Amino acid sequence: MARALDEVCEVIITAPDPDWLVEFTRSLVADRLCAAAHNFAPIRSIYRWQGEIYDRPEGRVALHTRRDLVPQIIERTNREHPYEVPCVVTLPITSGDQKYLNWILAETAEPA
């Protein structure tokens, strides 16, 4: 399992429009940049931006992907996201079912 754990991660993305986030995520799965997306959830975000404090509803998703695909996910998010500085963070997956971790790797591999 160590090999798979070194190669997979979870990427969290938030956006002001949950419907936009669903469609954006669907395109990431279709393009094999992530194997799955979970926890589509409405959230409440409080943050400081350009000297003002905002309190807004947003959407949040957790992607399961390969660590080496994170730069492509970040680049695409920066290009397509409605925010100037979108929230994109990566968290390690420290444990998991080996079959699921292998599935993530298989679904994010280039098609043969």
C-alpha cells in the first residue's frame, strides 16, 4: 500500500456557485484528472479579501487523484474559476483500502 499512498491525495476546491463546481468537476473526471469527486456540499465561507471580510455561501468538493496531477488541476482551476484566487488545497491520504487506492491510480492513468 505504501506505493499507492505516496501517489494519491485529496484535493479540496471551493467555489461561489455549487452548480458551476459540479460541472467543473465533471470535466476533471472526464479528462482523467481525478478519479472521483465526493462531498459536494454547501458551505459557509468567511474570509478576508482586499481588506474586507466576506461571509458567503459556497460549494465544496473533495477530489481523489494522483499527486502528480495536482499542478494540472491547479492550473485549470486558476484558468476557469470565477475567483481571482480560488481555494485549491491538497491533503495527503494516509490510509485506505488498497483496492480503492489502486482504482484511483487506474482511473487517472492515461488510456492505453
